Amino acid sequence: MVVDAGTYGLHQEASAYLASLRARGCSPNTERVYAGRIALYLNYCRMRRLAWTEPGFLGLAGLQQWLIETPLPSRSTRCRPGPARYRSQGTANAVMTAVGEFLRFGAAHGWVPAATTTLLSEPKVLRCAPPGYDCGESGQLRQVRAAAFRFKIAEPGYEDLSVEQIRRMLALAPRARERFMIGLLACTGLRIGEALGLHRGDLHLLASSRAAGCGIEGPHVHVRRRADNPNRALAKSRFSRTVPVTADLVALYTDYQYERDRVPQAASSPMVFVNLFRPPLGRAMSYPSTKEMFDRLARTAGHACRPHMLRHAAATRWLREGVDRDVVQRLLGHASPLSMEHYRHVDAAEARAAVEHVNWLRERS
């Protein structure tokens, strides 16, 4: 929810926008992130004495600069503050995107004048069309509407983790539950929402699951989208899928089950990942508690450790090992093959091997 800074009541328009995200089936994590970005915009308008419905061109341009020039609150709890931190241009772009969607939603409901939404985009000619885009027979579809308030930044690419880093994470994880979660994400490429939404009945870890009414052979995991999970975890894909798992992951789950069985409050929960070490015991793990867990692990390991990095690592490893792209797409639960473009990374060793393979300066017989 978003609270009005003046009345301390719910900001009705912002709350209605967040409710629309919920109605569209967006995950609670998406809703939470968008709530923070909309609140940031409303606070900016309040500080600059702007009407949020009519910020004007200068107001929106000022917001774009304010986002990267305003220091973020210090994370340090010590008396001596740490170095100043600033938002990146990429983060500012994400905030401006959320603000644009919010204003368009307001225009559709008559709260925001049409003149405001016309400022949000401008005509642009696509010189390099994305893969699969149809420019028309004479290129008439190359002119599109592009975001007007957006920093031009280099594509950072997707971050993943090496096999050595994942093994180090497993070694440093203090509890069996954490080790199973890391192994599950690295082995299957599941999104964190999909993992947190797993029910115990979704894990078919025997050689044969026919006794459970499942004809799929070998240990595997069922990924299903459910809107009634107690932790509001939501699978992004609307299509159910199964993902095979390895014997090593089954062993990690056995260790986790032993750890879980020692907490009586966890016995009645159908969810796979539950609170075992702090109240409320037995309740399904939430997004914030999972992020806190990975943040602690990152500080111990000395490098970034985010759940989505394990998904990228799984996809990159499969593609590098020669797994067919259609198979990888199915394993990851992507609806479009275009979503696969970001996963394949060429590392330094592969680049050197390619150059050495075609060495035109080498004498040939």
C-alpha cells in the first residue's frame, strides 16, 4: 500500500494502481517494488510542490535527475556514516517506467489529464530492430513510441555464478534448508517465486511416482501457479511444467527434511520452505526473509548472491553444454524464445579457444 504523506491515509489512486497489478496476477514482490517507486514519485512531487497528476515536462525531467543525484540512506548502523550511495541510471530508468505506467493508469480512469501522458513518450526510428520484429514491407513499422525520460545506458547483461561460487555458497550455508534452496535453484533454474510457492506434494523425488498418480519417471519437481499460497508466492508462468532433478539434490532435500522434522510447528504446513529458526515457526517463508538470507550469505561469501543469479547460472550452463535451446526454454518456463537471448554468455576461455582454432598466422600444410 501507499500512504499519503499529508493525511497519513491510503493514497487512493496509488492503492488502486497496486490493486490492478494484483488483479493482473503480478507477484507480490512486483507489487512491493512498484509501491516503493510510486511512493518515491509522490514524495518528490510533494517536496517540489507539484501536482502529481500534472508534473509537467520540467517536473518529470527534474525527477529523472533527482533520482541519480540524491544520496540514498546509509546502510551503516555505526555512529560514523559510510560513503554516500546513489541510484544507478538503470534504477532511475526502472522508477521512471513505473511512474509512466502509474500516470497512464490514472489517465485511463480520468485522474490524470491526457496532456501529461503525451509527455511520457516520443517518436523513435528503429535503426536496429530486435530479433523477430516485423518492420513491414517498406519499413513503415520502424517508427515507434519510445520512453522520453530514460537514460541511455549500456546493457549490463545478466549476472550468473560460476560452479566454484555455487559450491562455495553450499559450503558456507549454515543450515540444511539454505543448502537445499541453493541447490534447487542451481539445479532447476526455478524463479524464487516458484521455489517459495512449492508444496511438498510437488516434489516427486522417487525413481517412480506412479504410486502418487504421476507417470513421469525419475525424480522431478512440478512447478504450478497458485494464487492462494499463504506467503503469496506466485509462479510467473501460467503454464505448469515439470523439471527433472538430480540425486544430489534429493540428498540435500533429505537433510532438510531431517532438520524440518525437529520443528513440530512445521509438520502441518504443506509448503516446502517454512520458518524453522525464528517465529512464527512453521509459517511459509516470505520474499523478504529469503532476501535477508541471501544477503547474509553474500556478506560471508564476499560476492553477490541473489536467487536469480542461480537461475542464470543454470541456463548458461545448459546452453554451454550444448543442450538444445528449446529444451532450455521449456526447463526455464519461458513463453517466448526471445527471452533466451540474454542467457548465453561467452567467457574469456571460449573466446581464446575460438581465436586459437582459426589462427591464420599459423603455417598450414
